[in-house]
Amino acid sequence: MNLDMSALGWFHSFACLFALATGLFNIVTRKGTGLHQGVGLAFTLALVGVCLSGLGIYRLHRFWFPHWDAVATLVILALGWAAARFKRPRRGWIYVHLTAMLLSYYMLIGGGVNEVFLRVNMLRSLIKDEFFANRIIGQTQGLLMLIALTVIFAFVVATLIGGRRQGQS
């Protein structure tokens, strides 16, 4: 395993681990509580740290897809945070919030998958120099995307059902 990293790389790695933990906590625990909001803010700040530090890492000495992923994740994260913070759009903010936050978590995990293929020598030997054209990475990312979309769909349906039950009470 290649762990030869700069201080920025180590900060980025620890911020990733913290974002993974806080994001997972909020996915599996009760929504809307003060704890959910506090841990959600910690996740948001950690993921901002991940994205901003990622923008400063230039392993190939150029701005390329991981940097664009960081920019996209920041946009998605801001959308999810703003939806919950300002309760906008008035109808449906909750769906914007949960979809954006789950997508940002998916982006974090997807970046982690890519990092594992680059850093774990056994996996790196499987992909050789064909990172973008490698079927193993494509299939892994495809499975991850399918899981993420399934989770998002399940959360939207559960929120719809929960909202209807509350409205009927």
C-alpha cells in the first residue's frame, strides 16, 4: 500500500474518514433531531474540507477529473445544506436535501473507491495504466451508483409515506 502523502494528503484522508463516519451516522439515525442537525453540520464541514483539500492535491500535476468531482460535490453539498437551512423550495425542500446529501455521500465513497484502486498495490496491478478504461473499476463504480440510487429512491419513498401518515393524523 502506498501511503507516501503530503500533510495536505493526510488532512484530506482524515477528513474523508470523518465525513464517512458522520455521514453514515446521519443516514442510519433518526432525522430532524438536534443531533442529526449537529452531525449533519459536522459532515458538511468535513466534506467541504475534503473537497477543498482535494483541489490542492496534484499527483499528476494537472487539474483533472478528481478535481472536477470535488467541484461537483461542493455544488451538490451546498444545494443539500441550503435546502435544509432555508427550507426552500417551500414544498419539497426535504427531497432536495436528502437527495443532495445522499449524492454527496455517494461522491465521497466513489472517490474512495478510486483512491483504493490507486493506492492498494494488488488492485493497482489489476488495472495497470488503464484507470479510465478498466472494466473492474467501471463495474465497481456502476454497482456503487446502483446502490446509491436505490438508497435515494428508498429514502424518497419512505419520506413520502411518512409525510402522508403525518398528514392523516
